[in-house]
Amino acid sequence: MILLENILLYLIIFIAEAIICYYYINRIFSAKVSNVLQIIVISIGYGILYLCSFIDFFPLNGTAFILINFIIMQVLCTAKWSSCLFHSMILTCIMSLCEVIVFTIFSQFNQTSYYTDTDITLLIFLALLSKSLYFTCVSILIRWIRPSNKQPEYTSRVTRLLNIISFILLYTVITLMAFLLTSAPSTTLRYVLLASSILLFTLNFFIIYIYHYTQRKTAEFVELQIQLQREYDMTEYYKTLFTQNKNQRILIHDIRNHLTSIARLNEQNDHEKIRQYLNSLLNSPALQNSAYVSDNEMLNSILCHYIKLCQDKQIQFKIDIRKKLLKNLDYTELTSLFCNLLDNAITSCKDMPDPFIELNVLLKENSSLTLIKIINSCNTEPHFDTNGFPVSSKEDVQNHGLGLKSVSRIISNYNGTIKMYYDSSQKVFHTIILLNNA
């Protein structure tokens, strides 16, 4: 017969586990329902687990714990089913191993320390220790892996393999737990079981760390591919501008011939043909607005775009680029280098009074180094990482900063250096780059 004290104790235990589940889910996943609905769903799920506990058959209880947690995660979170299954198994492993470790350690002093209905004081003590350890381990795990709720999930061979490994680990833990609850091992065997439990516990931590590390690296790789595609698209766009500028210079060169033709039509008083001729010239793509700020045609096309962009955003853009520089950079490198730097500069100018950007490209005196200097308004002093790059202020930092990585890659290709710093007194951000022309 189950004592009333045991019924109340198990109820408190499952309430504690439900709270830990709520804490874990909200730190690991991005929720798709309100907090109230989360509490209701978790309460129903753990209420079912509480009722199943009276069957007193551990393999069934363990399976039910996995299944209920999986359903809870699927209902409450935006994660894929494979991720929900993985975390459900991991959560079950952590909880079971915490109980195994606590019971095995205490059994060194008391042979009757396993689940029993005869000593409520002992049960309370063991439950308090195991659930405290359970919560502590979950908290450490969350801080260790530093998950990002905004990070998209990707399925790969590695994640599928980790799901299989976690299933094998869970089976081992359930078998170990069932053995402890149904037999009285010797002192030597208890030491072996304790060591095995600690090793399994450590393995459990590494499995979930590798899982999230793989997710982060896959997401970073996908973002890098998107960044490369963006740079390729921008390169093609500026190639088009480059062609347009060439056509414009050709048209300007031929303008004398056009004026001569118009004069002849005027002598013939053929006003309709003059009108058609002028409309054709005025609507020609070659006569669209452009600027000439660099003798590097590709760079000139890129800067024409940013001149127009700064005009639209009312940002003063000063450019000083000396001749015969940056000739050794190809179209893709020019696009990636200047687009990423100028995009960041324009973003920094947001919400600034009288914003400005200054771009200087010149040959450093008595050397073969090209100096690229960008100075721009910046209202807030950024934080810098270990590489000296400003840390993104956007959400999901893990997936940002790829533009500066691309810039750094190009600079490394030319044995160059980059330095970034913030002048708080002037509220100005400086970017200084040296590239080897040799």
C-alpha cells in the first residue's frame, strides 16, 4: 500500500521536474506559444507522468518520460522533431544519471538507500539531493553550450548520428537504473557503477555540446555561403554599372556627331525627327547619373552606388582616391572589401546628427603599401572581440560578423593589416587598412 507521505513526495518531485523542464525548454528553444499555455501543457504532461509513476515499472516510466517531454517540446517549440527527440532523451539521461549518482554514493553508507516505501525521511533526503543536482546540471549545461533561440536548425549526418548515440546512452542508463532498483550490488560493484555513472554523465554533456556546436558551425557555413552569393551578385551588379559608365563615356565622346546630326535635321526643319532623336538620347542608359571618383573602373562603379545611397540617407560622403591604386584586387575582392566596410559605416551613421563618411585610399610614403582609411560617424561605442573587430549589436550574434570575416580574408591574401578603433570624444569610428602592393 502506498503511503500518503509518498504520494505527496512524488507529487512534489514531479512539480520540481516540470519546473526544470520549463526552464530548459525556454533556454534551449524558441517558444511558439504564450507562457500561460506553456505552463498548462507542461502541467498536463507531468501530471500524466505522475500518474504513470504509480505503475512502479521503471522501463515504462522512463519511456513515458521521453515521450511526454518530446510531445511537450513539439507542441511548445519551433524546433524540428529530431531536435525535440534528441533533447528529450538528453533530459531523461541527465535526470536518471543524477538519481543513479546520488543513490550510488549514498549506498556506500546505507545499503537500503534505493527507492523504498518504508523510510520517508530517506526518500525526502535523496529526492532533494537528486533534483538539486538535476537542476544544477541543466543550468550548467545551458550556460556551457550557450544556445541561440534565433539560430535555425539544420539536420546532417552528424546530428543524426548523435541522435543514435543518445538513444544507446539512454538505453544504457535505463538498464543501469533498473539494475540498481531490483538488486543489492556488492561494495566493489557499487564503486564500479558509480564510476560508470559519472562517465556516462560526462559523455552526456559532450554529446549535447557536440550537437549544438555542429548546429552553430552548420549555420555559420550556410550564412557564409549566403554572404559569398551576395558578394557575387553585387560583383555582377557593379560589372553592369561599369559597362554603363563605359557606354556613357563613349556617348560623350560621340556627342559631337550627335549634335551635328541634330543640326542637319534643324536645317531641314524636321522638328518631329529632332524630337525623336533627343528623346532617344535622353532616355539612353548611358546618360544616367554617374560620378568619376577613381581611375579603377570597378571601384568607381561601386562608389557611385554608395554616393547615391548616402545622398538618399542625407549622409555626407567625402572620397579621396589616388590614381593607380588597388589594381591587383579583382572584381570580387573589391566588391567584398568596400561593400562590407561601407555598409557598416552607413549603418553606424544611423540616428546621428550631421552624419558623414570619409574614404581615403593613398600610397603610404616610402613603401609599397596602400592605405585605406574610412572614418564615419558612430553614436554608440562598440564592444570589440579578441580579434579587434566590433561585436554586432544585432540579435543572434552568432550569425553576424561574416562581412568583416570576408574583409579580413581579403586583407590576409595581400599580407595586410586592419585596425579599428572608436574616438569617444568625437563620436567617430576609424578603420585603417594596409595592403601590400607587391
